Amino acid sequence: MTYDVRETPSLQIISRPSLDVDAFEKYLAGEGLAWARTPGATEAEELVELAGRLCYMSFGERQSPRTNAQYIWNLLQQGHESVLEHVEWTFLLTGVSRSFSHQFARHRVGFALSQLSQQYTDPNDAPTVIPELVRASKTLTQIWERAIIEAKKAYEVIQRELQASIPEPDDRVAKRERRRAIRSAARSVLPEATETRIVFTANARAIRHFLTLRGSIAGDLEMRLVSAELLAIVEGEAPALFADFEIVQLDGEPLVKRIHLDERE
Ligand SMILES: Cc1cc2nc3c(=O)[nH]c(=O)nc-3n(C[C@H](O)[C@H](O)[C@H](O)COP(=O)(O)OP(=O)(O)OC[C@H]3O[C@@H](n4cnc5c(N)ncnc54)[C@H](O)[C@@H]3O)c2cc1C
């Protein structure tokens, strides 16, 4: 029996905020105000600044000489983070295990997840994600491969036996539910290493919370790799929103570290 193996997660951004500056400046002009914008600030950064400034109407003469990055840094220092919720990105995450996704899905606030179904696709066809610690040892890799193959064989046997013992109905919905029931029973033997795919949308505040909680857990390499990929992407999209995070190396692998606000300057 052959099967695909994934070694590292893959994360891509597939959607980002689009700011209609003209519409906002038109509104400001109607109020007799203007916004001195920072050249080079990204749309995501400007959206946060705009929302923050609207709270105090700090435009025109009331606008301080702070740059966009300085303004956002001040918001972060004050804990005025609800304005970060306006910035949302959507990502495609593949090459992660079901054990990873159990942990990932615990982040309830500011995250929306759409995950590959094991009832509408055949989970036995899915690749498996080999942990780095196992991959580093030839002996452990062989043991791991044997266990995966046994699980996949068991899946096939259970599926075949149930297909033989449960009569196929004529009705389309009943057919679908029969297939669902059989896959649900058979998948119970599949390993947590089974690969899953997730499209998720998260706002900048929720991503900061996720990176703070999950990015630096030394013993959770899969989580560290996803966190580092995520930080690298969002830093490119809106550096000012993640100025207090950095990627460091630990034992040759990345780890996301949150710099204490006071330590940065
Ligand atoms: C090192 C580590 C070990 C863990 N071990 C386990 C474990 O053994 N078992 C386990 O079940 N989970 C475990 N977890 C998961 C953890 O308990 C959280 O469920 C997960 O990290 C999501 O964090 P969160 O609730 O802060 O995030 P979110 O769900 O995104 O919530 C964000 C924030 O919103 C607020 N919030 C959300 N919901 C509520 C609410 N109902 N009431 C009040 N405030 C709310 C809180 O301030 C929360 O921090 C572990 C997490 C870590 C980082």
C-alpha cells in the first residue's frame, strides 16, 4: 500500500482588506477635516489608524505628528486593540495534521474555519503528516509507516465489510447518509497524523492572541511552524500591527516570540 506523506505545513494568504480611502476622505472633507496619511503605510495599517482616529476625531488640527506605525504602537501600548478587529485576512492552510487542527479550532474568537470533510471526501485517500522527531530516526519512521499502513488497511476492511452488510438504498439522500455512516465508522481507526486542509479567516487582534498563546510552545513544532508562517505573512501585510513579535530560532526551527512592550524601544 502506498500513501503520500507531508513534512511541513503550507500557508498562503488568499484574501486581504481593501480600503476605500476616497470614500473616507470624502466624508472627512464634508466635516471640514483632512487626514495627513503616512506614505508607505499598508491598507491594513491605514484601516486601523482610520478606525482609531475616528474614535477621537483626531484629524486636521487635532492630528498629532505621529506616523502610522507610531500611532499603532501607541494603540497597542494602551491596549486599545478592538480597532485591530477591522483587519481580516483569509488563509489556505494545508499539510497539517488532524491533531494540529483540534488545537487550532479551539480559537473561537475572531476566527472562521472551513475544514476538509472526512464524510464528503474519502479520508483514507488523504496524505499523512510525519512529525519531525519521527522523521529524524530511520527506525521510528519505519515503525510509524507500519502503523499508518495498518490503520489504512483497517479502514479499508471496515469500509468494505460495512458496504457489504448495509444494503444500498435507492433514495439519493439515504445513499448519501449510508456513505456518511460507513465513513464515520471507518475513519475512527485513522491516525491523528491524517492531513487536513483549512481555509480560515482571522482578524489581526485574534492573530496576535493566537501567536501569543501558541507561537512559542517549544515542544509543539507543528504549531510553531504554522505560527512562524503566519507571522511572516501578516508582518508583510501590516508590519506595525505585529511590531512586538519576532521569529527566533530554537534548535534550528522557528519560534514566535512576543517582545514585551517595554522592551522594544
Ligand atoms: C499550552 C496550552 C495547553 C492547553 N491545554 C489544553 C488542554 O489540555 N485541554 C483543553 O481543553 N484545552 C487546552 N488548551 C486550549 C486553551 O484552553 C484554549 O481553549 C485555547 O488556547 C484557545 O484560547 P482562548 O480561549 O484564549 O482563545 P479564544 O477562544 O479565541 O478566546 C479569545 C479570548 O476571548 C475571551 N473569551 C473567549 N470565550 C470566552 C468565554 N466563554 N468567557 C469569557 N471570556 C471568553 C478570553 O479572554 C479568551 O482568551 C491549551 C492551550 C495552550 C496554549
